[in-house]
Amino acid sequence: MITLTHVCKTYKVSKRDAGFSSALKALFHREYERISALDDVSFTISDGEMVGYIGPNGAGKSSTIKILSGILVPDAGTCLVNGLIPWKNRIEHVKNIGVVFGQRTQLWWDVPILDSFELLKEIYQISTPLYRQNLEQLTEMLDLSALLKTPARQLSLGQRMRCELAGSLLHSPKILFLDEPTIGLDAVSKLAVRDFILKLNAEKKTTVILTTHDMQDIEALTSRIILIGKGQILLDGHIHQIKEGFDSTEEGLASFYKSHHI
């Protein structure tokens, strides 16, 4: 169970004009602006649920994921993930979650994938029998047998993303956070990643929170969406509420953004 209640998060960002004189002035007197990333965000996600967490760039999606995963501490509000406060119970919390950021990697760039997996085994303190069982299952489900001895830098983006998914699931997490997992992937790779996520949820009842700008991912994987804009929850419901009356979900979403001036 995931519960966010009245969560707020702001960032202090330095501002200055262009030019040498402004840069020199900023050395002695910096001007800052406060940006509200999350403003009174509340929602609940049940065990085994797959939810699309969507919104425009800068809406607060990644900030929410970072709070849920324990990377960030909110300014106000409460957050419980399986009864734990993520940033206070960090070590125990990370044993129960897997995180995949589409634009970041947890794999070591110059070593074979299998070596990265062995390092993750030690980091998460996975028992040898469980590690071997999960590795065998994930290798089969994601078709990794030909990739395990190859360094990450020599893999295509689609191949690397499949390995990223496997790495995030070696410790059998109950919750999987996916932040744009199909960004930049070709059609075949996208379908492979989607099929795996659906199978994972169906077979292991893993809770999945998916953030993406690809509405085809959302339609293929989730029925419930939570839509955030300007740091506030604007909609918590079904994807059909966005698509109704439009030829495509993208058109409906664009109209929704326009109606809310985002």
C-alpha cells in the first residue's frame, strides 16, 4: 500500500541575467526563486495495482517518484510505502522497491551485465539461491541469455533497458517504479518491455507506478491514471476520461492540459 497525504516540495533555484557583469554580481549577491514542485499532493495506490502517473514536463512526476523511493524528503505532508517512511527507513525500504529511470542506469558501463548483477546481489544482500532463481527466471522472461557476458556500453538502448529491468527485480521487490522506461526505444523493444511488465504484474502481483509521455504505454499497461500538473493532482481516474470525445488519447490529453492552462 502506498499513501501520500498533503505532500509538498519546493526547490530554491538561483537566477541571474546573462553577461559578465551579472555573473560577477552573482558572486557576491545571489538571487533565488522558489519553485513549487509538489503542492498538497495526496493519493493511495493498493497492492498489486498498475497506475499511470502522467503530466507535462515539470509537473512534479519525478519529484514524487524520488520521494516515494526515499531519495528526496518532502517539505510537508506524510508518505507511507508498505508501512515505512521512505526517507527515514531507507535501508529497509529499498529492499522492497525497484526503480528504473529511462535516462539513468544502474549498470556498470564497462563490465559485463552479469558482473553488474553480481554487484547488485551484494548491494541488496540477496541470498545465493534466490539470486540464481530470479536470474534464471528474468533471463528467460526478458531473453537475456545472449547479453549477460556483454558490457553495458556495447548494448543497444532496447537491450540495455531489458537488462535494467532485470537488475531492478533481482531482489524480488514488491513495488516497481518506472520513470519513462521506454524512452527512445523502437517499436519491437517497446512491445517486449510492455509484455514483460504485464506478465510481472499478473504472475507476481508487483505494484507498478509508471510515468511516461507515451500514451500507448499508458493504454497498454494501466487503466487508472493519476494526472499531475503544476504540482497538483488534476485527475485520478480512468484513461477513458481523457480520451472520451477525441480520436486519440494524445488529443484528449492536449485538450485537458489546455483547459487547465498547463
